[in-house]
Amino acid sequence: MNRVRAECPVPPSGSTLAQRLRAGTLRAHAALDRHPVLRPLATGELSPEQYATALAALHGLLAGTQTV
């Protein structure tokens, strides 16, 4: 895993939206990558049970934000 800087980098004002979003969410994404439930998704080393647990956790977070 890449080492994350302690402070979120601030891209120059001429940066693209994608660059600004990446810089603005870097710390949050790094924290998710280290989360015990989600870490196996980031490493690709997970059992079917771990995968189901991670999907259930993500579903709980996203269920209210998506409509069918």
C-alpha cells in the first residue's frame, strides 16, 4: 500500500476536477483501504465470506443514496 502523507495535498488552482477530487479525498480513501472489513478488497486476498461481509458493509452505507 502506498504511504499517505499526513496532510491532504492541495493541488494548484489550475488542476483538473479529477485532480482536485483525488487530492481532496486522498486521506478518506487511505483510511478505507486500511479498514479491517474493506482491506481485503484493496489487497485482493479475501475469502467468499470476507467478500460478502464487505459487500454488506458497503450496501449499508450506500443504500440510502441510490434509487432503483
